[in-house]
Amino acid sequence: MIVRGRDKMNIGKESIGFESKLWLAADKMRNNMDAAEYKHVVLGLIFLKYISDVFEEKHEILQKEYSDPKSRNYIKNQQERYSTLNDPDEYRADNVFWVPAIARWEHLQKRAKQPDIGKHIDDAMDAIEKDNPKLKGVLPKNYARQGLDKQRLGELIDLIGSIGLGGKDAKSKDILGRVYEYFLGMFADAEGKRGGQFYTTRCVVQLLVKMIEPYKGRVFDPCCGSGGMFVQSEKFVEESGGKLRDIAVYGQESNQTTYKLCVMNLAIRGIEADIKWNNEGSFHRDAHPELKADFILANPPFNMKEWGGESLKDDKRWKYGAPPAGNANYAWIQHFIYHLAPTGIAGFVMANGSLSSNTSGEGDIRKNIVEAGILDCIVALPGQLFYNTMIPVCLWFISRDKKNNRFRNRKDETLFIDARESGEMIDRRHKELTVEDIQKISDTYHNWRNLPAEAAAQAGKDGKYEDVPGFCKSATLEEIRKHGHILTPGRYVGLEEEEDDGIEFEAKMKKLTSELKEQFKESKKLEAEIKKNLKGIGYEI
């Protein structure tokens, strides 16, 4: 999410402001409702408006086709035409949800000012789930509850009704996706620490996707939150000229309300995915036990203390060592590795402590992973990127086959990138990576792992990589051993080289002193001028 002064959101090359205006208007209606609760009220209505808009557009197209004698789909018999027009399969065939009459936005908007509007919305959600099995148990259905202000709810319906979300023009601009993603980010901000459980800041997801390039294959996230990794993966494939049907999406989420957000988030974008939910979570009830993914993208909860590790000490996933019962970081890392295909690659977010901790055997596990030759790259990120933590985090990249998997043999090398100075502040608490930052980091990684120079030239790639002091370093296995298998990028990249301007120390001090004296003189002049002006209007200091 990218916000400028809380008034604009940058998406691609466009800057638009209506999302923030919609948010501010909707947020005023929240009254004293908790953001975590209000989130489902708003996002549920946005979802409802979208599928209704898409349905109405398809309905209009079919009506013209069936009514026009010149159309090859013309249906002469009026009763047959009506029956076909109201056949849910006619819509599902084009990946459009069937929306019953009582769930269409026009029906709800006419009743927005009625005191029982909450019941009408609940009935609409029930009807949609009944006719669309993939949404069963997913949509929010508590709009009729006593604590929800029905007048404000009606105002919210009018507000959302003012935006076209599902028409051809809106879809080409991804209006719905932009509004939905903006709201997810703003709710994460409003919820503070809890918000990070369902939303990973957009620029970090973009960086992960840009680096591992999931063009074709199985994409997996075993702690998928609201599904941002999948959305960005699909966007990457589209922008790169690939085919969406070439990737298959799998996910798991243990928080039921977050799981519902994910299903809705993917449904509004037409992304087909196999997302599983269970209370036990990925460690204790792996919903995709046999899956071997080509790409894993994940942002697991940081430093989970109570994850039930005591009962999993002998689990087959702990190939590199049993993770400590008091911290799940290395349980997640090994869970990702376990689910990688023989040539798969994983990119995931981790707390910085994972790079250097030696507590309860974590150092040994890290050593074993490094010695196995599967650690491809570590990126240190700046702080303040996330809604759930202000501490800096890092990105890990694991490649199961560093010898011969489309790129050069880099088995005994690992790339370290120190990007802590990257990004820019977007408000007092949050920072984001710029488009240039993302490009610079991903290009560095791609050039490093790329084909040998001759083959790269034939493939039309640059293929040039150089260590840059203070930013990136290609370290050998022996160098990592000398550092005790600690993976903090700052240990390897060193300090940025300062340009020598040829001025000696004494000359520099003389120049600095002169500048300070000049600044002092200017400040004294300004002070005298201020006193003079004040005296002129009757105030004397």
C-alpha cells in the first residue's frame, strides 16, 4: 500500500485519490466500532457490489445476444429466452458469479434507508453462498446485529454504490482490486499490530515476486493471510506476458476470518486457488501434505512462541534439526524447504533474529542449511515497512537446486544484499520501498544468479554482477564459515566507499568552520531584522 499524505495511492503509473476519499468517508461512519470488526462490514459490501456489477454487465450482454435476431445466439421464443437468461450456468461458464435477485445491488440500494437493511444484506449473502458453493461459509452475515448502526450502514451502501466496480472499464483499470487492496492496507494500519496478521505491505510482496519470478508452476503460501502473495504473482505473470493458467495456487490459513478475506480477495479477481483452512495450522495439520511447490512466497508470524513444537520433535520436516519449542522461525523455514520441488525456490520474510540467533540449537540448524548449499540470498530490509512490527526484517531465498536450474552453478556462494538504507517515509510511522529500490535489489539478484556471461549475452540478458561495498556481496561458503554461519548482510557487504574529494582533514575543518561562522552571521542578521520589525508594530524585545 502506498499513501501520499493519506490522500493518494500510487498503482503502477497512475496516481488516484478516490480510494482515500472512500476510506475517509467510510471511516467517519465507523463510530466507536473496532477496526477489526468494521473491516468485515466494509469489505463484505465492496465484495457484494463488485459481483453484482459484474453479473449485471454479463446479464446485459446476454440479453442483447438473445434478443437480437442478427445474433447467432438469438432465441426467438420469449419464454425460452427468459429461462436461458436466468440460467446460472450461463454466467458460471464465463467465470461470473450467479447473483440472485435479492442480492443484486439495485435491490439493496432501494432499501438502504429502511431499518431492516441489515437483514436484507444478510439474506443477500446467504443467497449468494447457496448458489455459489465455492463461497459457502465465507461471506460475512451479521449485518442485522443490534450493535450495527443501520443509518450509517445505509449511508455506507449509498457511498459504495457511487463507484462502478465491475464494468469493463473498471476491470481494465482494476478499480475493485485497487479499492480492496487499499482498504486491506488501511485496516491493517488502523488495527496496528494485529493488522499484520492478514496483510503484508505491498512493496515487500512485490519485491519477493519480482525476485523469484513465478512464471509457471505451483505457487504455495502456507500462511497466506489475505492472499496478497497470490495477487501479486498473478499480476507478475500478466505483466510479463505469461499465461495465468500456467500457474496453480495453493494456500493454507489458520485464522478463519483471515481465510475468508483471502477467499474473497481472490474471488473478486477471478483467481482460481486451492486455499485450505483449519484451526490446527500448517505445523500440526498440513493441508497440502504431498505438495511440492515450484515457488513458495510467505510472510509467517514472527517469533511464534507457542506453536506446539514439543509434540513435533521427531517430525520428518526437521531435516536440518528440531526447531526450539519457544520460537517457530526455523520451523517455518524448514516447512518451506520441505514443500519445495527438486528445482523449487522459496522467498519469505523472517525476523532479523533468524540471521544470527544461536538459542536452543537455532545456530546449528542455520549452519546445516548453509552447508547443504541451498541458501541462495539474504536481503536486509529497512525498518518501519510493516504494520505489525517496527523492527527491521529480512528476506530469505532458498533454492533447492543451485547447481543446474536454469541459472549458473552457485552452490558454494550466497548473495548478501544490505537494503537497510532503501525506501522512503510515507508517513510518520511507515516506510515503503520505491519502484527503483525494488528494481535495483531484484536486478542485483538476477545478475548474480544469472547465466554465465556468454550464455547470458545469447539470451539477451545483462549477466553482469559486481560486489558493491555497503550494498551487496557474493560470499563463498568458506567466508560464511569464518563468520560462524551468521547471515547478517552487514558482516559481508562492508562499508560504502566514500568518494575522496582530495581535500585534506585540516582544509575540511577550515571549510566547515567558515561555513558555520557564515551561518551564525546570517542568523544574527535575521534576529536583528525580526526585532526591528516587531519594534515597528509596538513590540520591543
